[in-house]
Amino acid sequence: MPRETGAEALARLAEERVDHRFKGLPPDAAGMTVAELAAQRRNLFTGGFSTPVLALSAERLEHNLALMETYAERHGLAFAPHGKTSMAPRLFQRQIEHGAWGITLAVPHQVWVARAFGVERIFLANELVDPAALRRVAAELAADPGFRFVCYVDSVRGVELMDAALRGAARPVDVVVELAAGDAARTGVRTEAECAAVADAVAAVPTLRLVGVAGYEGEVPQADTARVTAYLRRLTALAADFDRSGRFAGVDEIVVSAGGSAWFDAVADVFAEIPGLSAPVLKLLRSGAYVSHDDGHYRRLTPFTRVPQEGALEPAFRLWAQVVSRPSPEQAFANAGKRDAAHDLDLPEAQVVRRDGAERPADGVTVTGLSDQHAWLRTTGDADLEVGDWVGFGLSHPCTSFDKWQLIPLAEADGTVVDYIRTFF
């Protein structure tokens, strides 16, 4: 039986039936296909949606996709946005349509999701030593000559484990040596001498092919522009040193990759300094949180605050919950909690209140805590808040916002829901 194409798999998402798995959707939509519900173009506020419900702004999503496409083009960067943020194949497709080279991922399950929906280029920003996963990667490479897969390696032992699992594979697995961002950082080789030893171990086995170097500047201890820039220059110098020593002989392009969502301006500046090497350089940026941006952590950290002339990302998520209890003038409770809202970096931010079709700022309303299914709201005298009101919250940290929702309404500014974004966590 022929394998389903990515386009067919994406089209099949629209055929999925709305049922109890999906939070916040209109109860009377049960049994409809997602396509049928989308075609009704219901309004988020008057179309029967129930709270809590997370919505993604159609206009802001498009703005963010276009902005990062333009940014990468302007700076001569290839872009492989980190798919772990959304795990949404429709968004992967949109990102690729907006010029992405491919998709970055972190663990094997995410790779299988991306492959099921036709992603042809995957950068695994992690070490991979699990034999079963490596054998499946090898099978994917053997079955699809157009599939490009690159992953990290940071130890001789890791090379040995990969080689043992991949013996007999039809194609070698492309790897990049990961340079750690510091002695107290996460994964990665700590010194350049150790990097060379790992590279030599790769060269000694037929199952792997060294194609570049990579790292994550977000792990730089006490990160500031000077420290991040210094680390990135170590990374690019390592690439140049490997090239001078002939370690990239025979490759069509040399991969140099970095770039989370907090320092991609420094990545762009340092990667612009990479000298001519023996093969073209794929300068691969991996930022992922941009797709929805946020109202907290990344709002504070985004490089666009340092380079406002480049543009600005827009927060695209809003979580809607309803006030279900108002026990005192100083306190209220809404029906969204830890099961619904990101809370690992910041609490949600009360932004707007809706009552009788009118929307106003949520003056005097502050989230002080979350239970599993409730938001604790402190209210001052400025807060005009009643049981039944809808409260719109801004969220912090896209990665832990997407993962709480399997089917997310994509809504235009007037509340018209034009599509639904399916996630796979």
C-alpha cells in the first residue's frame, strides 16, 4: 500500500470528527468534521464556544510568519523554526510556505509527526543514541532519497552507539558536532579539543557523515550580548578550523546552526562574519517561539526590542475564561487553570473583559495563582467584574501553551473562526 503523502495527511486533518477530545469547541458541533465546522465561520464569542477556550489570532500569526521570513532573507540565513513549540503540522506547512528550509525538532516522536505530514528536511537539535529511533531514521532515509536529516553528536561514546545501531544502513546519517555554551550549560562538547576528537570518531565510521557544527546560545551562563557573541564566534571558528583540517571534505554544504528566540540578532551578526569555506555554508537559524510570540517571557526577551528597526512580533494567543465566582470585592475566580494556561515562566495576564458583546480593558484584575481548573483573580476598586463575564488572558511561553490544546480555533480580529490548528504532543 503506497505511503500517504504529506499533502494527503494534511487534508485528512480536516476530515477529523469533532468530539470530546477537544476543549472549548461548541457542544453542538460534536460529530461534524473539522472542515464542516470551519466552513460555518462561527464567531468565537457568539457561536457556541465554551470556556475555557484558547484562540490564535489569524492576523497576528500571518504577521509573525512574514516578519521572520523577511528577517531571515535580509540577513542571509536559512531558517528551520523549532517545531517543538507548536507541534502543529498545519503551522509547519505555513512556515515552509514562508520560506523555511525545514523544521527543527528535539526528540524522535516529533520527527515521526513531521514525517507523517511530509516534512522533507529535519534538523534534530539534540543527540540521538536510541537504537530503535536510529533504525527508523535509517529506514526513512532509505525509503525517501529526498529526505534530509541532521542531528547533534557530542561524545565519542555517542558516535559508537550510533554506529552500532546504524550498521548496514543504506545512507549515512548527517551529524553536526554540538559545542556547549559553557561549562555549566546543557548538552554539548565543552572544549575545542574534545570537539576534534568527536569529529575524528565520526570520520572513522561509515554510518555517519560530519556536515557541520551547531550550538544553542540560549544556554550561555549570565547571557548578555558580549557573552553570547563570544560563544557564537567560538562556534564559527570551530567550523572554520574543521574546514581547514579537511573534516568537511566531500560535503555539498557546511552547516553552521544556532539561534533560539532570545538572541537571533547576535546569531545574524556573527554568522555574517563567517569567512569563505571550502563549500557553501548553510547558516541555519532555529527560533521557534516567534510563531505565536507571547505576552510575557518572549515579549521581554525578543531581539526585536534591541533592533526595533527590524520590526516587531505580535502576541497571537489569547485564552478566554469565564468568571464563575465572585466571593468578595477583592477576589474572583475564572474557569481556566494549570490544565489550560502556560504557567511555568509567568502567570497569565488579564487583558480584557467582555460583557454583553462589549470589550474593555481588564483594569484592576490581576492573576495571583492557578489551581488545576481555576484562575485566582485579585480585584481592586477599578475592576468592574461580574459572574458570567469573559476574561481574555495573555500567556507567557508558547511551548507550554500549545501543548495543552489539541484543536485551537484560528480567529480573525472580529472573532470569526476561520480554521482550527491540530497539535500532536
